[in-house]
Amino acid sequence: VNFASDNTSVAAPAILEAVIAANAAGPAMPYGNDDWTKRVVGQLRDLFECDLTAFPVATGTAANALALSVLMPPYGALFCHEVAHIQVDECGAPEFYTGGAKLVTLPGDDAKIDAATLDERLRNGWIGNVHNPQPKAVSITQITETGGLYSAGEIAAIADVAHRQHLKVHMDGARFANALAASNAAPADITWRAGVDVLSFGATKNGALAAEAVVFFDPKLAQDFAFRRKRGGHLFSKMRFVSAQLEAYLANDLWLANARHANAMLQRLKQGLASLPGVTVHGAAPANLMYVTLSNPMVDGLERAGFKFYREGGEGMIRLVAAFNTDPKHVDLFLETARRLSR
Amino acid sequence: VNFASDNTSVAAPAILEAVIAANAAGPAMPYGNDDWTKRVVGQLRDLFECDLTAFPVATGTAANALALSVLMPPYGALFCHEVAHIQVDECGAPEFYTGGAKLVTLPGDDAKIDAATLDERLRNGWIGNVHNPQPKAVSITQITETGGLYSAGEIAAIADVAHRQHLKVHMDGARFANALAASNAAPADITWRAGVDVLSFGATKNGALAAEAVVFFDPKLAQDFAFRRKRGGHLFSKMRFVSAQLEAYLANDLWLANARHANAMLQRLKQGLASLPGVTVHGAAPANLMYVTLSNPMVDGLERAGFKFYREGGEGMIRLVAAFNTDPKHVDLFLETARRLSR
Amino acid sequence: VNFASDNTSVAAPAILEAVIAANAAGPAMPYGNDDWTKRVVGQLRDLFECDLTAFPVATGTAANALALSVLMPPYGALFCHEVAHIQVDECGAPEFYTGGAKLVTLPGDDAKIDAATLDERLRNGWIGNVHNPQPKAVSITQITETGGLYSAGEIAAIADVAHRQHLKVHMDGARFANALAASNAAPADITWRAGVDVLSFGATKNGALAAEAVVFFDPKLAQDFAFRRKRGGHLFSKMRFVSAQLEAYLANDLWLANARHANAMLQRLKQGLASLPGVTVHGAAPANLMYVTLSNPMVDGLERAGFKFYREGGEGMIRLVAAFNTDPKHVDLFLETARRLSR
Amino acid sequence: VNFASDNTSVAAPAILEAVIAANAAGPAMPYGNDDWTKRVVGQLRDLFECDLTAFPVATGTAANALALSVLMPPYGALFCHEVAHIQVDECGAPEFYTGGAKLVTLPGDDAKIDAATLDERLRNGWIGNVHNPQPKAVSITQITETGGLYSAGEIAAIADVAHRQHLKVHMDGARFANALAASNAAPADITWRAGVDVLSFGATKNGALAAEAVVFFDPKLAQDFAFRRKRGGHLFSKMRFVSAQLEAYLANDLWLANARHANAMLQRLKQGLASLPGVTVHGAAPANLMYVTLSNPMVDGLERAGFKFYREGGEGMIRLVAAFNTDPKHVDLFLETARRLSR
């Protein structure tokens, strides 16, 4: 039973069926000049209620790095949280795709940065000073790497600070659906209406095989994206097989249903664990991912019982993630085991 | 009816079924730590009869650029044909992934370079001269961009020249299966036994959805490949869906059957066209791709009749490509139409 | 006696004196915020009769690579002659500074490209096609690497073709002074009036210790140049010592006097050699550099006699370069020796 | 009167004379194949008592970035202090020259990192994990950006931790002479004997016009340095003018005399200020640079009196730097003024 990550899971049935159907449709124009891709852009426009431009890619790292590549000159400085995926877990992809921009990290609870810290950091004299990397963008993760959630107001405050100094705002939305499900916000409210310029819109972790979209709320920013995607090796000849996944993901609110289920499973896990002695849940963890500290015997015992998760962040701390297809029985089994071990 | 490219086609049934089966198998370790990926490496070892290392990726450009990134220092010079895909059709991906290496182009019939030309080019004093980009690798395409085929002897001659000067040899095998089918050579004979160090082993054009493998015949060369793949955004979390395609592609010689069919269809097209007045077939074109020059009325008429192909290379010249699933009836229809137009 | 290159020579007395004077002036603002640098920009505005922006750097490779870095996106294609210094002799600096742009080479006599060849090359379908590197600039060398001279009309024709397709025009003017001296053109006539957007204005080869200027005729192009120069390690803290060289170089037409002398010495050499049997002068060679083919005994004999030059370009071919301080007696000695050897 | 930086000063007379003499010597082989460059390497070998390899360059940023470029793969992580010059003041040059390596910052008093912090940081699981940038080097500044001094023991402890994990050790020695003068250590003791692999050996701030050397204590590390220097535009054609500065700098212990004077002047300033009410000296500041906090009226008054320095690091904090030619009368004048303002 796996609570290690939402990327170990299978694909959602409707998404796999969409791939099969895309194949049954016979030959199609290559390189994104197909109907599936066109339809996905239309779906995203409807979802976000604006005239956006979007590009399918197949990995989250590609989505993030390519998104940043159009925001950052090579001499730029990008601000992000010190545990941001782009800083820690992409083996330097943002530096690679931006031609060497510098990631400057900010502290903050729950892996969230805040407007005041960013503001103070931007007042340090770098802007316009030829010796310093030039602040050009800020990136936030929604939900964050530790399961935190930015409110629309928090995002707007960060974006205000950023835009005042001509920085662009990127959102790493690898688990964007889970954020939406947890916040009940409209997609537009926690993105472009709050000042987000570019979104990495994830689907892989929430039921796709391999599909993400880079969403530009200001199409002008996307002017050379297509060349950068090709040059990164991320333009698929049979693109329809990526786009078909996104189409099915967006159709009938599958993305939302999947995210709601994953969130519900993690909340069940959270409430169950919180009631046990010696358990600390870190942060609010309102979506499908949390960090908890258990006693060492509990951690060891759960592993022995066959549960999979990452030990991370220090003594007794583990990360738990629920997926779109997490079985409630597995949650209950985990809780029972934990309860037994806590005695 | 489409003779424009082998990348407009669907996936082969067995490959799609393998993806479906990989999904039905339940959760799997992410990022290539799955059983499918392990098995694919084993299959490639059997196929090439050696102790190679291999990495699945999802596009041909990624395969080429990542392969070159481990062969080239940023101040290096890479030799390739002037119409090589890496030079013309990857929007600068090789320069991107190598950190700015220079591609130096060589002429040659049928998009083939030859050992003598390379040898002469390497005698120009660049090696060791601090002012010049440093020759570090040569890349050949098999089959070539115009449908040509390198013999084992031709490859060995190029590799000899290259290795004598400490250059590595890369083969872009986007249509490697078609080369094998056309040459009846053993895979090892036209790769490592002839001196190829790294192969981009293509599957997408020959029946996969999106799957290629970078094959290192000298595993030492691959030491940091995994980091470079991740940093390029080409490490898939649900890697099994890429590897499963390759597994099915390699199983039961599907790759060979597909390539043989594609080649047979193109040969039928070639023979039919060659018998018509005013038609010139360029090069030997022994596999599944050829350039032919027709009269303008023929080209126009074929297009009006609904046939798709690229006009390329000059007045009346078109490129024709057959795929693993090209229907012989479509070939015959094309030939009939051409015959009628030639009168 | 050295005819190998103009970069083996000493500095012109007035330039060295300017460095000494800059030192005697006491402390100065660092990083180019000094008076010398301001004055040099003013001198260049006067010389070129326009409101340009200029930046001192210390090497020709830095000037070229930095100039190109603001013209080229990393996915761009830059057109230049196949023997251009930027292609052959800068160890990949243009690729480095542009983040991996592709240099596409064009043929042409006397190391000159021509408008028609460029025009034809730009009609090959790359522009706007996502698979191809995107044409963004053309670079010409004045005088060329083989001693050729572009006329104002030839430059304008190239720039017309380039600008029509939104390409920028760079001129590598490592020996720009020699071009001016040879052509009697006004500086503006063979630069911005003919369509040149950015000029690498050389001084090192013509009497400086180490000083060049990157001249932007359209100051808007220079918006982020300062950051790129700093990031390349080319912003000198004690910049005045570079700028003082340029100031002296530009003052009292020293640049022109130096170039005229160098050209005169080479012309004397050329006329003397041309009158000998078995000697072929290649190209018009109107400035201070030429390629000539001599008989092997002549080449060997001249070397034995202690003359220094590069053997380059094939059997019996050598490159001869005159400098601002070439002694006419040395020219005559060379000619006498050659004459004796030709008998 | 300038205490803002040691890079606003003139060149030391002996160094300027060396440049004049190098010019008087007539033509010389270009690109570092001259006698001055050879002699400098010999001097450095004597100074450091080992068989090192060294390369002159003209700026500190070039020295640092080029040194790091041979230590770091593009997917590497480099550890340095959070206020390191390479992190803050080189506009991203290290990222540029390494092809996008990530700089990971560590805290520490007096701008010094310590072995324990580095050790803990290296135990976080990044090494060998494909998702994380790979730790490959650590860089320390001697003296630090705030005037701190590493002891031989502190350096050895850091290098031990680094080498145990196969990281290389770089030292930014922009003010290395001042460190030596302050520590009375042998050059070898605080470099290679303590585990430093590569040193940026500064001269510009201590009396040169523009001259630094990149010193490789393990010549094997330098194998491709020459190509990287050329490609960065840092190979000077008339290299002797850079090397002549270094030769004079190293001759007769000029470097040491200059550094001792600068240190003495700063110490005099420090002792004078420390005795005043309301003055806080930050850190030990044993060399030629310190940060002090004064009252606002003192800072304002000193500026009004014409003294130049940087306000930096917060309310009332200023940076003071003494140079090789700082006049003791100016120090005393500064102290008198401060004393008067403190009443």
C-alpha cells in the first residue's frame, strides 16, 4: 500500500480510454497541429475564463523549466521557497532552460513564501545594479511541497509586490487540482485574477499517464515558447496522445473529482493520525499531501507492515500522499496499524 | 492518404496493448525504477549482443541531444552532414544540451558523410589549437534524412577516422529499424562492431506512441546521463508507460516486421514510379523514405487527388515516406494516379 | 621580422602614454563610471556622426560574442562566412554567449558573403518553422579574414536582405580602421548608414594594448548589454585603463594614421611580390592583410631567413599582415629575399 | 578621500613600469606564448612551493567563473556563503560559465562557512539522487566579503569534508595578499596544504591595473582550462601586458608590501573607531576591510566631509576598505572627523 507519492499510481480509466480513442482515429497531423491539442486549449480557456495560450508537455519538470525560460533572462534572479521543487528536485532544470539564471531562496512556513519577505528582499539594491543578478520572476507552488495552500489573497499580495518591480509570477501547479479542490476557489481566482502570469498545470500526478500544460494568461509572453519547447526536445510528433490525456482530464470535471477523492483520503488519514498520541501533523495540510512526525517505533512498524512512504525532514518525520485512486480501506488499514503501534 | 511522414501514423496495436497492460498492473516504482524499464535494457542487450546501458526517452530530439550532451564539451565541435536532423530540424537542441558546442557540417551524396571527407576536415589544425572549437564527436544518421543507407564498412571507416583522433561516434537511429530491415545486417554489425559509441534508437516513427532509447555501447560514457536526462525534463515519473512501448516494440521482432512492411511499401512505390516517364528517384533509397522528382503537373495532380507529402529540395522534388501500417492499396492508388498524370 | 599578425606588436606610444596619464590622475570611479569612458563614448559619437551607445571591452572575442549575445535568442541562427573569425577562431565563444545559437555558414570569395546568397538561404523555409533554428542576425567581417573589403553598397545590400526578414546586422571590425583607410569611406557610410546595427570596433591590432569597443547604433539594442558584459567577466574595475587606450586611439586620428601606415606597408609588399614569377596574390587585398601563394622553395627560404608568417590555406599559401609600426626596411628586406629565392 | 574600495585606486608604480618595459621589449608571441607569462608561472610555483599550473586573466569575475567552470558539471551544486561575491556580485557569472550549476548558500559569521554546516548540508541525500543538483565543489573567499579571515585549520576542516564527498575546493582570493599579510601564514599553508584545489589569485585590488591568475594546484584539473578561457573571451592577444603586471606584483614581494600597508591602514582605522562611543566593529576584521556601525549623524557627517564609502548591511552600517596606497594622513583625518562627530 503506497502513500509515497501520487506518481506511482496508474492512469485514470477515462484518460487511458482517451488515448485508445485517439489511436483509433487514424492518422493525424503531427507536432501539435492536431484537433485534440486545439480542443484542449479551448477547454483551458473555458476553465480559466480568459483568452489564454497553452502548450502540452509530458513532464512537470519540462513544464516548469520551459515556463521559466520565457520569463528569465540568463542574468536574471528568480525568487522561490527554499524547498521549492524547482530549487531542490529538478536537478537544475530551471538553470538549464533559463541559460543560467540564479534561483534565490526565501524562507517561510508550510513551504510558502510571503509578500513581506519578498518585498524586503527586493529592496536590497539588486535591481538595476550591474553587479547583481536581476530580479525578474517569482515562483510559488500550489499546493506547496509540504502540502500548504496559498489563498487567493496571499497570491495577490505576492504578485503585487512582484509586478510593482516588473517581476513575473509563475505558479508550479503540479498538484493544482488538489489546491482547487481544497480551496473551492474558481481556477481564475487563484491564478490570473490574483496576478499569476504563467501556470504549470499538472495532470500526471492526478490521473494522467504523462501530461501537463504550460498555461500563459498573457499570450504575449508565449511568443517564443514553441521554439523553446522544440529545442528542449519536448515537442512530440504524435502530440495527440498527450493532448488526448488532457482533454479527458478536463472533460466532465474529471480533474476535480480525482482531486477531491485524493484530498478526502488524505484528510481521513490526517484526522485519524491526529487523534493518536505522539503524532504531530505539520502545517494545515488541507489537500492530498502532509508531513507528520511519528514515534520511531510507529514509523518502523508501518514500514514493516508494508506501507510505503518517504522518511524526510528529520527524525520520525514522514511524508504521506494520497492519490486519485487511493482506496479508503488502505487508509483505514494504515490508521489501524498506526493506532496499534501507538499503544 | 499520407506519404508525408511516418510520424503521422497511429500506434501499432501490440504497443498500445502493452500500455494498457502496464496500467492494469497497478502501482509501480516511479522514475524508471520499474520492471518494464529493466526488461527493456535486457532486451536491448540481447538484440545488440553486448553489455550496453540504455535509457528510455520520449522524443527523438531528446534522444539525440541528450546523447550528444555526454559526448561533447561546450567548446567542442561535432561533425555531421549538412542536412542532418540535428543540424536542421531540432531548433538547436544539440547546441542547447551540449552547452553550446558547434556543429560543423560536411557535404556528401544521399545525406551520407564519408570517411575521407571527415579525415581531411580533421587535418585542418583545429585539434589542440586553443582558438578553434575542439573536434570531439561525429554523428551519422541511419537511414539518412534522404533515405540513404550506410553499410557496415562505411560506418567502420568513419569510426576509424574519428576514433584515431579521439572523437566519439553517435548514430541518429530515428529510422534504425528500417536500416536494419534494408540491410539484413545484425544490429551489432552496423553499430558497436563498426565503432558506434552511442545510438539514438527510434521507435516512435515505427509504431510507438512516443518512445526512443539512448543506447550506450560503452556504459562508462553514460555515467552522468541520468542527471542530464532529469535536468532536461525527460525523466518520466510514470516511466513504465514509455518502457512498456519499447518492450512491446522489441518483443517478437515487432520492430523488424513493422520496418519490413514500411520498406516493402516504399520499394513498391519506388519501382512503380521509376517506370514512369519523367520521374527521377534520388539516391538508392533502399528503405522507407525517398526523394523523387516528378513533373509539376504530376505533383500538382497528386496533391489534388488528396495525397499528402512534402515538396522539398527544389522544383518538382517531393519526399515520400511509408510507414509500418501503409496500405498497399494506397500505394497502388498513388501509382495509378501518377501513371495517369504522366501521360 | 614578423608578418604573422598585427597582434604581436607593441602598443603605440600615444596609447601607452594615455595609460600612464590615467594612472597619474589618481583614484577614479570604478566599473566604467569614470571620465575616460564617458569621453570615449563622446568621441565615437563624433566619429560615427550619430547618437550611439558604446561599451569598452578588452578582447575582440569578447566584443564579438557580447555583441551577438544581445542579437540572438538561444534558438536563433546566425549567418556568417564559412571562414569568419566567429565561426573558426573563437573556440565557440558566440555559441557560449548566445546560449547556444547556431552559426550557419555561407560561401563567398575573399571571405565575403553576398546579399544574393543570403537571400536565397533565407528563403529555405526556416523562418517561423518550429523545427528550425530561427534566423536572427548576420555577421560580416570588415576587413575580412582574408583581407577583403566590403563596399558600402555591398553592406547595404546584405543589410537590406537581413532587415527585410527582421535579422540584425553585426560587423566584426577587428581591423575596421584598416577598412576605413582602404576605402576612404566615412565611418558612418560603411556602418549604420549601410544598415549595420552593432559594430565590434577593434583597437588592439592597430596599436592598443588590449581595447575594443562594442558600438550600438541603435541604443535600444544595448538595454541589457551591461549585465551581459558583467556576467561574462568583462567589466573591468579599473576600466579607465581600457578607456584611456581608446581615447588616445581616437584622438588626433591616431587610429587612421596607424591603419594607413599598415595598409601602405602591405600594399608595398603586395606590389613587390606580384611582380615576381610564380607568385599569386589571392583577392584584392586592399588593406593590411593578404594571402599569397609562393613556390615551396620561396616559403622555406623566407622562413629560414627569419621571417615569420602563417602557412595557411594549402600548399605554398601564406598569410602576410602588416602592422601600424611595420618598418618599410623590413618590407624591402622581405621582398629582396623573395626575389632572390624566386630566381 | 576614498575608503569605498581598493579598486578605485591607481596602479602601483612598479607594476606600471613593468607594462612600459614589456612594451619597450618589442614584438612578442601572442596569446600567452610569451616569456612574461612563462616567468609568472615560475614565480607562482616558487611562491606556493609546488608544481602548479596558472593562467593569467584580467578580472576577478573571470578568474572565479573560469575556475569554477572546470570544477562543476552543469547539473552540479556549488556551496558558498550567502554573501559570497560569486553569489551576489558577479551577475550570475558562475552560472554562466558552469553552464547552469546551482549555487547553494550557507550561513556563517563573518561571511565564513564552517565545516560542520557544510557537512550537515551534504548529508541531506542529494548525492547520487537523480532529482537533486549534484554537490561538486565548495568555494570560500579569503579574506571574506566582510573582512574575515579563515585560518589554515578552518580551511583544512572544510576541505576534508568536501574531499570526503568528492567535492573540489575553490578559493576566491581577490584579496588573498591581504589574507596572507594578516595571517603570517605561508601561501601553501592556507591553500593546497589545507586542501584548496584551485585559487583565484587577485592582484588588481592590490596594485595591478587589471591582472589576476587562476592557480591550479592539481594541474590535471586544468586540462581544458585554456579552451574555456578562450571561449569566454579572456585570452588576450597581447597577453604579456597582463603577465608583466603579475610578474612585477610577485617580484620583490611587492604583493606583500602592498597588502601589509593596506592592512596596517585599516587596522589604524579600526582601532581609532573602536575607541569612539557608539561605534561597533563587526567581526575581527584583521585585514584591509571592515564593516562598522556608526551613528547616523556620524555617517552623514563623514559623507558631508567628503569621505567615500559604501552604506551597506543596514542602518548606520558602512564598509571601509584600505588600499595599498592609502595615505595614513587620510586615515587620521577620517578618525578626527569621526571623533568630532561622535561628541
